[in-house]
Amino acid sequence: KNNMLYEVDWAEDGTYRPGEYNSPEKLFNDCLENSNEIDLKLGYFSSAAISVLADGFASFISNGGRMRMIINHIVSDEDKEAISKGIHGGFINCFDLTNFEELKKTFDEYQKQFFDCLAFLIYDKRIDIRIVKPRNKKGIAHTKSGQFRDGDSITSFTGSANFTLNGLFNNLEEITIDRSDSIDRMVQKRITSQREDFDSIMQMKKRNIEYLSPDNLVSAIKSNFGDKDIEELLNVEQKLKKLKLERKIQEK
């Protein structure tokens, strides 16, 4: 079943919007279950998204998947600590990464074990993170794009949705995908240049970008950007509970 991006039932128009059948959540779950490499170039990152995508994420990691992320420097307190521990190599005890059931339980519960495991995934480079901002400017990293790869084919996306609860569920967002089996030359070039750009940021080669150490991560609490994503990073726990409750009710 694994690593078959060409078998995924993609949105016919290649567009995904929260609240619709073809939602960002569906896109991410389909891709997590069918790829072994994922690149995400984000504005805000919230590990709560991993928790809501627990199934897909557990299957991605237990199948040996690796994820690279380029994120901005504003995160929740818990994520800041986990990212710092992971990058600095604080000692963490995370069980057998090939055990799907255990991983799913851990990702789903979003407690201490979750953050220990997140730190371990970062330490183990299963999640390889670069923290970036524009060099010599006031702005922040704000891109939302990425690629899912299975060794043969590539599905790439660009859109407005961050890897956060709001981005996947609550906001009005739109994500569109490109696929490597397209015969459109512009699509082919876009997929190639997206990969080249991503690689050069991971290798810290781009001149217009400042690469930050985890010590430069700012807790959302200290920042005041008047931004919906910041609000979310502050009260992730309640949001998560509410979201999981809503989904339980829908499942009945």
C-alpha cells in the first residue's frame, strides 16, 4: 500500500479547501500515507497538526519517512522546547519508530511523551528543521508550499495554509497541487525549481535568508503580531480538544 502517490484519489481540479471533501487534512493524510519524503516550507509550524494527522503521520514515520521543514521563528512554548532539545541533542527516550500503533497513540495524545517523541524525531533527523527569516528586513518567513515524494513521482503544492490547526481546519484557505506526471512544461519547471530552492535553503546557501539557531525561536506569548496564527499557538490545547470533540461527534 505504501508509497503510491499515483494511486491517490486527487481532487480533479487539484484544489483543496478546509471544510470541503477535498480538504487540506485529506491532502496531507493521503500524502503522508503514500510518500517517503516530505518537504514543507511554512510560515508558522504547530506540532498540533501532527496530532490531528496522527494516523497519516504514524504511518509515514513507521514506514521510514523523512520530513524536512523550513519554518519561521515563532512557535508555541512546548514546540520551542522540543525543537531546541532535538537540535541540541537533549537525551530523549522515544520507543520503536517502526511501531505504527504506539506512534499513533503518542501522536494522538499530545502529552509529554508526544513532545519527547517530537524532539527525538528532530534529533534523529526524521524531521530536519531550518528556522529562517529574511536577512536585514523586518518580515517573516511566510511561504506555504512543499513536495511529497515516493521515490518515483512527486506531488507538489502551494497555497495559503500553514501546518497548523487553523490552516488545516478553521481558516478560509486554498491549496493547489501540481503532479510530476503532468505534460505541462511550466508545471515540470515549477516542481524542479521548488526542489532546488528548498535544497539550497536546507544547505543554508541562499544569501537573502538568515538562518536562526533554536535559541532564536520566539514563544508566541512574547510576540504580539496581531496574527491569528499566533493566537492559535497560544491556546493549542483547548483548540485541539475542541477539534477532536467535534470530529468524534461527526463520526457518530
